[in-house]
Amino acid sequence: MEIQGKIFKILEKISGEGRFGTWVKQSFVIETEEEYPKKVCFDMFGDDKVRLLSTYKEGDEVNVSFNPDSREYEGRWYTNLRAWKLETVSANPENENSANEEAPNLSETQAEEKAPEEEKEDLPF
């Protein structure tokens, strides 16, 4: 699943000891840009993901890929949104399209290169 918004708040890192060693996680909140904005809290779990989150700051426009997970504990249900990918949203999507248009398509390039070869091969059938 994916959602887009601005980073509203980056919370403190939390670490601890588990069965398999030390773990670390950090939560952050984004605010969506809809008619009725919503604030959504995500967890980044693992040292590599926490380092990735440290490259962002509050106010950055991001696209978050995440997995929702719910579990029951003593008759109550708890839901976590675990983010696994965080990407900066481009400020000028028009510039990206023009850059893509300028770059030749690989299949077009290959077709241009093959055209002279096909003319050289003059087969009778």
C-alpha cells in the first residue's frame, strides 16, 4: 500500500533487546494533503530503515510504502503501519516528463540500428 503526504513529525528512536539481539525502530507522522487532511503514524523497523528516515526532515513531501498489521492482545486489537520504503515526491513532475521524452527509447534506438542491416540483406524470398 502507498500514501503520500508531508512529514509532520519525526519521533524519537526506540531500541531494545529481543530474543535475536538488539532492535531499533523510529516512528514518524505524515499529514495527507486532501480536502480533509489526515495525520497517519508509521513505524520504520531496523537499523537500515531508521538510517533512511534520518535523511528526511519535517516538511518533506514523501511517498510511503507500507504494510498494515493488526494483532489481538487481551481482547483488544492493535494496528501498526510498518513503512518499508520512503521516497521523496518530486516538486516538478513536468520536468521529469520532459526529461523522459528527451531520452530515446531503447527499442527505438535498436530499431534505428537494425534498419540499415535489413537493407543490406537482400534475400529473394
